[in-house]
Amino acid sequence: MKLYGISNPIVELKADDVMTAFQHDLGSLTLNSGTLVLARFRFHLHYPGKREIKVTFEIDPPSRTDLAQKKHAQVIENYLLQQGVKLH
């Protein structure tokens, strides 16, 4: 995230739950504090009788992502649509 300010700092945040980190751990820093320049997601998929499958992909706003090249992309896209976070 590129923050608004005199020095134009870039902040990288890694957390098990980024939204919880913003709400409880980062003081006045919010998603509105700057411009999101890259988001990386890791999904843990669980299918009956199979080992956990981890899928990591990036979104480079406003429209670039490598999700389409990943296995199980359709499952993740459906979830993102249901949550209202997938951009068209």
C-alpha cells in the first residue's frame, strides 16, 4: 500500500487476517490511508477425503491477476463473487 504523505511511503502488511489487523492492531492506518498497489491471497481449500490444497495468487489493481493460471481458480472466483470482492 502506497500511503498518502510527504515521503510517499510504501507499507507491506502480512497477517493471518489483514482486515482484523487494520481493525485492531494498526491504530489510525486504514485501507483509505493510501492506494493499494498489490494484494496477495492464500486460499486453503478442503475437499472431502483429500489433503488441504493451498492456492496463492496476486491481484495488481485495477485489473491484473494471475488467478486464471492457478488450479481451482473457478472455485476461488465463485467465492470472490459471492463475497462481493471480485472486480469485473
